[in-house]
Amino acid sequence: MGCFKEVTQEGPGTNQHNDERSICLHAFSDLSHVPPATFIYLLKDCYVYGTNKATSKFKILMQLVKVALHNAPQPGPFTYAVQCMYIVPLLGKTYSEGFSHMLTSSLKHLKSVESVQKDFLDAKYLAAQLVLNILDSVVPHENRILVKLLETFEIELRDMAHALYGSELDDDLVKAREHLRQYVKCFMESESNAIAVALITRFSIQCCDESFLIKLIENYQLDIAEECATFMGKEMISLLIQKFLDMKMLKSANKLVKEHDLTEEFPDVSYLYKESLVKKLAEKGCWDIAEARAKKETKLVEYLVYLAMEAGYMEKVDELCQRYSLECYVDSLDLKKLDVQEIVWVDEINGLLNATSCIEACKIIGMDCEWRPNFEKNSKPSKVSIIQIASDKIAFIFDLIKLYEDDPKVLDSCFRRIMCSSNILKLGFDIQCDLHQLAQSYGELECFQSYKMLLDMQKLFKGVTGGLSGLSKEILGAGLNKTRRNSNWEQRPLSQKQKEYAALDAVVLVHIFHEHIRRQPQFGVSEGCKAEWKSHVVSRVNSARRPLRF
């Protein structure tokens, strides 16, 4: 057998006689006559009698085992390690998992050694048998060690079939997979999801569905969920990406999009991830690093300018605008500049009735609506979440989702009074798109099928570019900050910033219209001006009234 070897540590001013003993190791120079049981118990003694800290002792022992497995263990290092794995649990939980990890990890570098390839192939059958013994609780190893065994010995379905039935015929492979499926079901029922997914993916066991994947996500077992989704295919990977987006886990979503080449299906994820990185750096005050992360992408630099504005860092705003030749954002409109007196949140029926009465007293209103962005290509758009209706001084924001749930008939009646009133001029921007989305979201309601006195400002100002912000810049001299357009409009409560953003889009339409009328020549052509905008006013009356069914 070998001999014991002292490992010492020498410090400054010490000599050999004053060396402090660190750990006592056994020099396993020849394992040809050392049984696995003896090897394991000697390892334990080395660990127990060492005087270093546990982590240090473990690292030293790991190196010892790596070397020892080269020294002629019989019949070979892989078979020898499997035999040791039967002994290790006898040491108790204190040592079992650590020593098992040490053994399996020490085998990795031996896989490329040509002289032990035959032993590796022979040991696969023994390792498969050990896996079955662990699954049957005959040998008490932790699930983590079971996964390590599967990976280290590259155990395949045919190895399990051989261990179970002594054959690798097709029928035995089918039986082996079904046999393993029963273990998987037990693990899923006991929520031992890591080992369940390891067995599912390694042996191609069709035993999980979308509900199991969602359960993994809800339990924040995200690495396991990713492994499971990858096995299940593109549809489940897309589901996982969407869940990550809903949970604002943009880094994980972006990683999956890249790994599985799903940029076409999720075109905005990369930008959203970059935007989140820029925001985190800005919040920490790392403006220079945030700028470097933006990598001169105009949209990201504009977002960084917006963040600097919100932080009150006007020096940085000017610096960035000058460096990247951006229009200064300081002059963007807000509700204070437009002298808006109130934003009213409407999410209950009495509030809806009161708001409707107030709106009916107006001659001109602006309208807009918002819904949660859906970043999955070709997927069904999200339901419209809110609709904003404003005069020049007050903005109402209606929680359509809740009002529809509470009383769809009253909601329909109130909005019919507004939409079909010939006494109210209703302004929108690309409003047909909003009406289409509303009709798709609330098809049972008649109020979004018919309307009177509707003016699309986009058609009135055909030559202006840059959307509503560009129109605002052209007519009112200042644009709109659109950085919150991709907010989650289904979250409740909405942040104050979201409410202000939403209200502004409706209010500004009224101010643009008033300014446009004010600019027209006052003498002789006022009727011509009126005729100009009136020619763009449209109505649509759906004569086929349907009874509402809820």
C-alpha cells in the first residue's frame, strides 16, 4: 500500500522543526491492491485529522484523488469509482455528498485518456445499475449526485435497458423509457423538479406539458425551466421568453432569443435589454458607462437623455444632445406647460357616470388608448387597457379592463353617449388604429362600432412627420417624450408618470387643434379654415344593432 505523507506550510522565520502541520495525506502511489472500502475510509481519515479549514482540506483531497485514480485502481478508474460510490453513503451525510462530488469530478479529466476507454464503457453498465439503486432508495445518495452520475458516465437509455433487462433491443428500450417515466412522475408529484427534468431530457421522456413549465417558472426554478423548454421545442421556448418579459427578466429573455435564433419572433427584446442596462447604470450614477453601453445607438442615447432629464442632470442632457446632435429634450411638453388642472382615474361605475356627464359638456375632446406591448411576433395583440379622453384642462383615464368586468352594459351605454354624440368633436391621431384595437378587444360592445364627429389629426396634417410628437413640435413648438410608450399598461396601479404620459397624448390633441385654428387668417377666410378641417370629419353608424350578451 502507500505511506502517509505530511504536507507542511513554512512561514517567514520558521524552520523545519517548527513547521505547522496542515493536513495529513495518504500517498496512494499504488491502488492495485487497495479495495474501494479501504480507499474511502483512508480518505475520511485524511479529512478528519487535517487541521486546515474544511474548504482547504477538500481542495487538497480533490487533487489527491485525481492523482490516485491514475495509480492502477482495479479493474480501472471508472469501475473503481462506481464501487466507491456504493461505500460513500456508509460514512453518513456529513461526508457522503462531498466525497461523491469529489469522486465524480476527479473522473472528468480521465475521459480523454485512451488507455482507460474500455473501463469507461464497462463502467457505464455498473453506473446505470447504481442509478437504478439510487432511484429505488437502495443506495442513499442525494438527487444532485444522481444527476452528476448521469452526466459523468454519459448514461444513455440503452445503458438503462441493459441494466434493467440485460438487453438493448428496441422493445427493451421502450420498456426502459416507460420504467423511468414512473420515477419521473413521482419526482414531479413530490416537486423534485431538478431530477425530474434531468431524467426527462436525458432519456427523452415525454412527461411534461405547458402547465409543468409554468409551475417551474412560478417556483423561480428558471434554469430548470429553460432546460425543460429547450427539450420541449420552439413553442415552449417562446412561451418561456414571453414569461421572462412579463417578469421583466430581460437578460434571461434576451439570452434565449439569441441562443435559439428567435430574433424574428421577438424583434424588440434586444433593444429592451439594452435599455434596461442603460437605466440600471444611470440609476447608479454611472453615466459614462451608460453612454458607452448605448454604443451610439440613437434610440438608446435619446433614452439616456430622458433619464438624465428625470434625474435633473441638465448638464448631462446638454452634453449628450451636443455630442450626438440631438434635439434638446428640455423643451418637451408636459401637463404643467399646458396648464392641465386635473387627471381623473376612473375604475368604478359611479366615476364612469360622472366622467361621462363632464365629457358631454365639452365641445372638443382628445382621445387615445394604451395596451400592453406584446413582443412576440404574430401573436394576438394585448387587450386595450385604458382609454384617455381629455379637454384642454382635464383628462379622464378609464380602466377599461375593470369597468368591462364590473358592468359591461353601463360601460357600453356611457361610451355610446360620447362616441355617437354629434355635439362633441372627437380628435385622435391615427384613431382608426385605436378603434380597430378597441373593437378587437371588446367585440361585445357596440360603442366602438359606431361614432360621429371624428377627426383624425394625422389626416389633417398629412405633411408632418414624426408622429404625434412631430406634430406637437410643428404646431406647439415642443415635442412629446415617448419613452414610456412600451410600459406595461395592465399593471395596477399605474405609476404617476404613466398617468401623465397617457393624459398628455389626449390633452395635446385639443391644444394642437386650438392652435391650428388660432393661426388661420382672421379676415375673410375663417369659413375656409373651418371647411378645411370639417372635410376630414367622419362618422360611422352601425345600423345593425345587436343585443348585448354577457
